[in-house]
Amino acid sequence: MRKRLIVSAAAGALALLLSVPASAAQAGPGAAGVGDPYYPFAGNGGYDVSHYDIRLKYQPATDELEGTTTVLATATQDLTRFNLDFVLQVKEVLVNGRAASFATSREQELEITPARTIAKGSPITVVVRYADKPGQVQRGGYSAWRRTPDGGVAAQEPESAAWWYPSNDHPTDKATFDVSVLVPNGTEVISNGTRTTSQRPGWTRYNYRQTKPQATYLATLAIGKFDVRQDTTPGGLPVITAYSPDLGVNAGAARASVERTGELTDWLSTVFGAYPFDTVGGYVPNVPTSYALETQGQIFYSPAQFARGSNTSVVVHELAHQWYGDSVSVQRWSDIWLNEGFARYAQWLWSEHENEGTPQELADFFYDYYPATDAFWSVKPGDPGADQQFAGAVYDRGAITLQALRNTVGDATFFKILKGWAAEHKFGNATVQQFQAYAEQISGRPLGTLFTTWLFTVGRPAAGSDGIGVPAPAAAGLAPGATTGTRP
Ligand code: ARG
Ligand code: ZN
């Protein structure tokens, strides 16, 4: 799904006026990437996906995954060939009902050559039939399908889709999803959106439907043994939570945290605006990873997140991503601060709510915690580089940046900016530069120096810049009882 640009309509009208036949436009292959500087092969050119219908069958004992993904798309150029991003073994490809030839090439590219050239603007239905053992398929020594003792999980950023469905794997091409998986009775399936099940002898089919635009990396699939709970928030939002029965010592803390999903979603809605999706939830599979991921409306948590007891902070972080990351998504992966800086700041707001430190105190703490010589300050959160995309600075210096903004524009304007940003780009994509322009527009102040200082400059900014890292005597000048941390 891509928002149509006025300029392309104008160009079309111009072409009509000059009576240039559509076929005169150069037909050719779609590009092997969307042009993201961090990941040249992420996504593809030449088409725009509106829907994925993923229909699979899985055998947990052997890791055999087979089935069909149907991709509904529209050509954005005359296409002789196009790519999907996929790593599993393909058996057959149909394009608009006709057999298409296909080849797998470098990186994760499935190159598809349809029997006929597809005209710009026309619909494309791609059916890909496949079967493989995804846990054994590696790229660069790595499989994004994580085997568990009773199944497997796909949840990873910036990619995991290629290990379970073929896609245009870049956040700029969002789509709606149907995911339907047949598994042996006693095995559960977790994916995004609303859930229905049906039975046949010996097998259960789980159907999940995501009706809101979803980036490919935010689609998740988990298969295995789960205790599933279904509930509804007081506001009527369906909540699905699921836990591996084998979480061991982490089981209680995991439930004590993730069962607060509905309550925390309601709390965040008071700060960021209405929750953007139709369902909310979280699941904790039995995996040895340590991260969590904001998979849309159905958050992935590693058991390790709960190793030291309950962790509502991580739940707040991943829920905040539903606004900042999932609804408003990066335009390029270099815009990752728009996700991680905001989600970290949400944790700081929760910390204040729980009387565990204000955002101002936390900003000052992290400013001091990392000496000016620390490698922490060598990462620019506004353009960290692909290999530093999830460096601590993107999160902590990223959240300090928001506190610096808050100190500069004042509380009322700051929260108006946060809420307005989520509304302005709901279900879309945006850049850091657009955020700066938006904050300037709402506050009526030039903010170039602030953003350059905190997001785009290597090294620790001078103490006191935008009210951050002020030495203790000045900090003591905070009005008694001032808990919001705002400084003039
Ligand atoms: N967006 C995720 C989070 O901060 C980060 C996942 C990073 N992936 C990783 N393997 N560390 O919640
Ligand atoms: Zn995050």
C-alpha cells in the first residue's frame, strides 16, 4: 500500500495530452531493492502489495512447513520481471493464473518472470507454492526461524518474513494479512490480529486476520505448545496472550507482566492517542533469545526479559511501538530513532508514573553514566548505520533527545507533538527530517541546532545543552515537587 503522489497523476495526465501510448514507456525488470541505503536488497521495485494470504501446514516434529502464499499487488511500472524476498524452496509460481518461471539469486531474491509483461497500473496476483524446513535454511550462517522444543518462531528485525512467506520486505510497502496454519491437534499457532479456529480429524486450523496496514517485519508466526488466554479490555479491545508451558522460573514474572497488556495499552492511549489496531496482545515462546519485538498487535517477548522478575517496562516499550514503529513506520531503516527513541521515552514516562524516576532524571543519569570518551557517544541516533541500528545510543541518547525537545518547547507543546505525530502519519511512513519539521511547525521554533546536536553529531554534547546534564547545583534549582522534569 503506497500513498499515491499527486505528481504521478499529473504525469499521467501529461502523457495523455502528448498521446504517448503506455507501451512506449520502457518495460523492464523491477529493481532488486527499494533503495534503502542500509539494506540494498530489502524490498523490491516495480509493484505495490495490498494483501498477503498465507496458507500453511506445519509439522512440529520435523519442522516441515509447506503451503501457498498469494500476494495481491499493483504494478507501478511496466514489468517484464519482478522479485519477492524469500529464502525457502519454491515449487511453483503463478502470475495472474499462468505459470511463471522463477530463479533464486543473490541475497534473498526470488526472481519471477511472468509469461506476459504486466502493464503499469494493472493488478498482479502471485501464487507461490513452497515446502521446506525453515530452521535449516541459513543466510550468512543464520536462520530467522527459531526452533523451539515443540515448534518454531519467526520474530526478528529488520527481517524474518523471508523464512516463512515471500514478500516485498520493506516497511514502506504495508499490506493487510490473512495467515492460516494447519497443525496437529495440541499444537497452537500465534500470529497477528483476530483469531478463529476450526477442527478436522487430528488437525486444527488457526486463522488470523490483520485488517490494518502492517509492515512485513511486524508479521509474526509462532507454532508450538502455548497456554492461550483471550480477554477484552474495558474499552472492548480483544486481548490475546500466550505462554509456552515451559518457561520455568520465568513463568510467573512473564505472566505478571504480559497480563497487564490491556491496562498498559489504556494508559498509553491517554498519552499518545487512541490505540491504532483492532487487537492487542503478547506471547512468550520458549526461545533462548533475549530481545522483545513489537510484532503488530501481538508482541514477541523472550523469556529472558523476565529473568529478574516482572518487567512492565518492556511491555510499555513494545506497546509504545504500536504507535511509533508499527502505525507510524520508518521510511528508511536509518529513521530507526523514530521507533526506539520514542519507545524508550515511553518507558521513562512509565518510570515517572511508578515513582521510579522522572524522564529528566533519567536523561541526566544516562548523560553522566556514559563518560564523554565512551563509545556510546560515537553513535549518531539519527543515522546510526546498519550495524549500529539497535545500539544503546539509539534508545537512550534517542530518549534524551526527546527530553531536550520537551525542555525547549514546554510540556503542553511536547505532548501535542507526540500525539499529533502519531495522528498525522497513522498507518504511514515518515523520516526523522519530517519529525523535525513537524515539531518546528507545532512549536513555532527553529529546532535545527537541537536535532543536529542530539541526533546527528558524534560526541557527548556540552553539559547543559537543552537542559540535559546540568551539574548538580543547577539541578537543585528545580522547583520543589516538580516531577515532570521540565526546565526553562
Ligand atoms: N525493536 C526491538 C525492540 O527494541 C529491537 C529488536 C532488535 N533485534 C535484536 N536482535 N536485538 O523492542
Ligand atoms: Zn524497541
